[in-house]
Amino acid sequence: LSLAPPLSVNKEMSPTKLTEYMGVGLAVIATKGIPLQEQFLRDSNSGVLVDWSSPSLVAAFLSLSSNPEKLEEMKKSAYEFSHKNLRYINYIDKFNYLIGFDRNK
């Protein structure tokens, strides 16, 4: 679960918990209203986005528990997406370039 109320203060949130879960191959149920969280789940197809409500959360649990094949696909997608797109090592060269760091010096 990566649940956060869709408050304006949360719109800039970096969903660390979400990415950690995905990195170990877990499908995630996450709340709508956090743009980066929504983007990661939509791009990866690794979980379910829900409204900030109990009925929406219950529906997501029921949906995933009744479809184990889909759950396994989401888990695999989470792992693959996170290792391809969410690892710092994938971006360190770009970051070093931006700050003017040269490893060869």
C-alpha cells in the first residue's frame, strides 16, 4: 500500500515507499492525486490506483485477490519497470554532468 490523501501538500511528493515496493517486485495499491505515483503505476502497469476512500481500497483488494494471474503480471512488471527506470545508477552520469562533475579528474 502506498496511500496518501490527495492534498495539495502531497502533489509534489516523491513516492519513495512505492518505488521501494516495486523494486522488490510487489504489486502496489496506491492512491490517486499524487502525480508521480500515478505516472509510475500507469507507466509500469504494476498496481492499482484508488480513490482516497475505503470502498475504493476494498474494491482493489477484492479485484487483485480474485485474479492471481493479473497479480503475478503486476509483480513482474513492477520489478522490471523499477530496475529499468527507477535506479539511481541509471541516472548518475546525467546528474554528474548537470553538476559539472568529471569522474576522470
